[in-house]
Amino acid sequence: MTDEQRPGAANPGARPERNPDAEDVLAANQAFYDAFEAADLDAMSALWEHGDRVVCTHPGWPMLRGWGQVAASWFAIFGGPQRLQFILTDPVVEVLGDAAMVSVAENLLSGSAGSTVAALNVFVRSPEGWQLVAHHGSPVAGS
């Protein structure tokens, strides 16, 4: 993907080429955060591949491998009292054939507190559309 195709790229006056794959990946990425905010386990489940290769690292958690562990983590998170609102900034999508990644800053709001998490989401193309195979969130110091 060229700089002109990256959201937020600086190129005044230039009109970026339309990239349907990148748009679809960004839509799947947004659906991930929508499901997270809504604490919707069914929607979250539909976004993930259900295999052994999936990996998820929530901030402060150990690495989770396989759909069983990842699904259990969403069940635990959604069952808790905390609800998060995400304001996503600086998303960059890279499509590499049938794989894609989105790097993004997750600006989290929870009650009166806020923090920032640097996140990387990895998607693969499937018959069902773009599905997550990896999510990694790392807290940003001083945020």
C-alpha cells in the first residue's frame, strides 16, 4: 500500500486510490471494536477464526493461543463490570494478499479514566470475509 492509501497520510490535494481490500479490512477492524464496546460475544466470535493458530494478548495478560483460550478471555472480559469506549486514532492498514494487518492507537475511556493502548490486529481472508487471527494490545507508558 502506498502512503497515499494509508488513512491520515499527508499528501495535500492528492486523491488516494480506492482500495476495496483495505476498506474491507478497516470495516472488519471497526466491527471488532464495535463488538468489544457492546460486549457482544456473538459478534466477537463471528469476527475471529476458530482455530489453533489464533493468538490474543490483552494488555497485562499472558499470550492466549487457540480459539478456546481466546473465546474464554472475551467471555471473562464481557462478564466483568467494566465497559470501555474506544476512540481509535492513527489506523494504518497493510494488505498482503490474503493477510492484512491494522496498527492503531486505542484511546480507551472507562468512567472518568483514560489510557492508550498500541494495538496490532491481524486478519486473514476467508469465505466469511476478513477474520481476526491475532490481536495484540500493549499499554502506552504515561497515557
